[in-house]
Amino acid sequence: MAISLFHILNISRMDMLSKMNDLDVVSGNVSNGNTIGYKSTRANFQELLDKLNYEGVHQVSTQIDTRQGSIRTTGNQLDVAIQGDGFFAVTLGAGKVGYTRDGQFGLDASNRLVTPSGYPVVWTGTIPVDAQEIQIQENGLVKVKVGDNWNTAGNIPLSRFPNPTGLQINGNNVYVETLNSGKATSGVPGSPNFGTLMQSTLEESNINMAEEMTHLITLQRGFQLSTRIFQATDTMLSQAIHVRKA
């Protein structure tokens, strides 16, 4: 079946919309280039076919790139990076659990271990108010020094997913599980399939700025091309209508 001008108009329109959606994803990556533990995302698109007529593409999902970011030493005893697979579990409220790679932990007014956004970290212990030093080992064991004694305060577990690329962004550098990601499995850091913890370090974002800027330029040029096609097709339709009226 021949492709009509209306099909071309619709295809170019949908192409512009898809590039705008892709631009939003790339812009999010660029703006989070310095966000600790941030994972880049990409938009996935699918062709649309309607009774053998080409109908353009539409965005079906966004996918998280779970590649390891570089590790930076900070010297802060509450900074923790994950080397390998896994996420820190945090409490979002109303019984909801989120997951993050951001290990910039701190203590709130109640002496709870929390993320920079104030979400309590899910772990099996507490930090005494009179703790002088805190030691976080590779296997998640947390020890605190009170006076001249070192005591075990608890353990920080990690959570992993069958398909972490299917996690959904929840804001504040936190993800939530979805049907695509599968259910979270909690485990001890350093055990099979789980990463290890590194105290006094942070994981940088895995954003490749050169790739993102190249993608941005490609999107801009593609959008300009789709716009020209749309305008040219619209002009042809207008001329055809005027000719028919004449």
C-alpha cells in the first residue's frame, strides 16, 4: 500500500515527539553527571505498524544502565560505596521501600542512619549517641567505638534484582522495584552475587558526558530534519487542497 502524505505527516510528527522524549532522558543524564551513585538511563522505542502502514515510533520504556561508576575516596566515615552488584534499601514511608547506590550517609536528629534526602537506611542496628568512631566493613558489619571499646552495632545488607535495568526512578536518586525488575533479594555484602562495601568512599555517577553530548547533538539534528519534513509535507497538503478547490 502506498504511503500517503497524511502518513508522512504523522510519521514526522511522532518522530519529533519521540526525539523530545529522548531529549528529556538525555537532559536528565547530563544534569546528574555529578550526582553520587546515579545511573544513566536510556529511552527505548518501538516501531508502530497499522494495517501495513508505517506509523512511526513511540517510547515504550526507559532502561537503567547499571554499570559501575568510579570510586572516589572522601575520608568521611559515614560515606559508603558499593563495589559490585547491589543497592542500599531505604524506607520511603507508608511501608514502601526504595533502593539507591548513594552512600552519602549521615545521622538525623534521632541518630538514625539516613541518606542525603533523609530516608532511613534499612539495616539491623543503631548507632549509639556516644559513639566516637564508626567502622563499616566490607561485609556490612558496623562497629562503633564507645570509650575504649569497639562494639558491634549491626549489619548493613544489600539488595539485588533479577533485572536491575527494569527498576523505576522514584526521584531523589532512589529507585523502586517493578514487574520488569523482579523482586528484591537481600543478602550479606561479599556473599555470592553481592558486591562489597567500601567505607570512606563514594561511587560517582556512571554518566559518560562525551556520549551524552554526542547523543544530544544527534537528537537536535534529527529533530530539525523531522521538522523540515513536517513543514514540507504540510505545504504539499495545503497546495493539494487549494488545487482541488480550484
